[in-house]
Amino acid sequence: EAGVTQFPSHSVIEKGQTVTLRCDPISGHDNLYWYRRVMGKEIKFLLHFVKESKQDESGMPNNRFLAERTGGTYSTLKVQPAELEDSGVYFCASSHRQVPGANVLTFGAGSRLTVL
Amino acid sequence: AQKVTQAQTEISVVEKEDVTLDCVYETRDTTYYLFWYKQPPSGELVFLIRRNSFDEQNEISGRYSWNFQKSTSSFNFTITASQVVDSAVYFCALSGGSSNTGKLIFGQGTTLQVKP
């Protein structure tokens, strides 16, 4: 079984530019989560999809961040326009259990974003 | 509010030493889950263990053991006879609540360096 795949692994952009991160979850996993770790701090929740629907987006920092999961398969996270404080590692995770609270999330290797 | 604290930012040991990584959590939920994840240099978060709040039995898996104590709200992780391959960042995490969606609350992580 293929794991959670994230692309790109590392992106370096200028402040004000746009970046789109992609996550391919494990096939059949309805739950998809985005997290972010900034500068060695804790990994923070951004949002949760169940299939194509946003279940919880309480962690999204502001309206410069847009997440989509069309068709309930892969997901994209767009940052537009990027700011310096957006630098960090963005993790995607997925799970399939119908009782998500008991889930073990499978994480990808993360996409490192550097905003100059 | 839920919170996870990993007070040890960095730990350095010499190979074959035992090492304990501390994790203290806060929650008002009666049903919750605790997790440990390992992040090796390759970047992905690797699941190590999940514990539910009703199971206080300690667990041992090879050189790894976990001590869950509800009385002190702690879920500590011990590596016995550490090896260089154990060098990684270790994260403790919590999920819970009546509407548990699987969202994880992470601690800040402990960087473990095992020197040969």
C-alpha cells in the first residue's frame, strides 16, 4: 500500500508569490488532514476533510490559505499571497476509520515552504 | 482546552544508554487518545503507539516502553539501550472530545540525539 505522498518536498518562493502544495492520501482514506510546523514549534492542525467536505477548518490561519479536495481524492493547499511567517513544514495525513477519533493518522513526509 | 507539553527540547545520550521522553497532557474529556510519533531525518511522521484513556496498562515493544499515568496526566516514553537509529524528533499527541474528529494536538517535540 502506497503511503501519503506530498509534493513538492521543498519550495522556496518570494514574499507575495503563490504556492500550491499537493497531498495524495492513501487510497480509500476518507479523512484527510493538513498540519503545519513552524520553526521548531509544535505541529498545529489546519483543517480536516471528510471526502470532499471540509469537516473542520478552525486551524486555518487566515484567508490567504485555501484548501480543496475536489472529488474526495487528492488535496491541495494554496497560499496566496505568501508571507514570511508562512514558512514551515506542511504535513498531510489521512485515515480511513469511520470513528475518526480512534484513528491512527498516516502522515506524509511534509512539504517544506520557505518564503524569502 | 487541550494541551500537550514536552518539556525536553533536546536530549543527547550515548549509545546503549536508556532515555525517557516526557509527555504531560491536559484535557477535560473523559475519553481521549494519546499517541507517540517519530520523525526520522527522512521527514515523515511514523506512528509508534496509541493509548486510550481507559487503558492504563503500560506497554512494551522491544526496546520501547510507555508509561501512562492518568493521576499525573503523563504518557512517558522510554527507549532502553538506545541506538544511533533512534535519533529523531519524537512527538506526543492527544485527541479526544465528544465530537472527536481525529484532530491531533501535538507537543513541541523532543529531539533525541544518540551518539555512537
